[in-house]
Amino acid sequence: MSEDIATLRRILKSCRTIAVVGLSAEWHRPSFFAAKYLQQHGYRIVPVNPRYDEVLGERCYASLREIPHPVDMVDVFRRAADVGPIAEDAIAIGARCLWQQLGVCNVEADARARAAGLDSVTDRCVKIEHARLFGGLHWAGVNTGVISARRAA
């Protein structure tokens, strides 16, 4: 599924409220960078990390089950071994997608999420996929114009 571009586009278009489990308040961490990018592209970010009260101007929750409003996607920035209970919480709160970030692939959690009717993506970055599929690569300075399919004038 993770190779299916149409499915990734559908997920990223329909899942507008994203709970980011393991979101760090440290600006140099990948979770912060990805969440900030998504926030700046119109997504509602819901930080989930018991270490903080607030991240990126949003109230931070200690767990998914504490979030008092609907969540479309659960984006996981945790070790693969930690994803099982997170998947169960995602199912319990009615999320529509479980997304395991780059380097995170818990096969059992993926299968459990799918069996419960959730979309599930493993070992991919939401920020990178959004940028790749919706033209946001320039945001990170990648689209420099140096390499182009157009002939120089």
C-alpha cells in the first residue's frame, strides 16, 4: 500500500487533524520539523508527549485517549516496539489512519490497524510524502531550479 500514490494522496487530502505521537518541542528534532511543515500547510497538529504542556502553540496531551476531539491520523515518531499500544489507542479513538514514520515498521500494529479498518502506512515520512505529492519540496530548499527538465533559454 505504501507504494500506492493514489492512496497516499487520498490520505493526505482527507486526514486534516494529525495527532503526532512523540512530538518533540526541540526545533532540531525531525518530529518538530515535520509537524511544523504540516501545520504551515493547513493541517491541525495535536502533540502527544507527556513531557510537554504545549508544542507549536498547541496543547500537548499525554496520550491519544486524552484528546477531547476527533483525530484523523495518528503519526508515530516512536520506536517500532512502542507502536502496538499506540495502534490500539488509534483504533479506540476512531482515527482513520495509522502512519509510522521513517524507520518505524511494526508489522503487527500495521496488520491490527488494517483489520480494524484504518489506513496504515509504515516507514514513510508524512512531510516528505506531502512535499513529494503536492509540490512542497521547495519549502525545504530542494527546488533550486538548478536541475530542470526544461531547456535553458
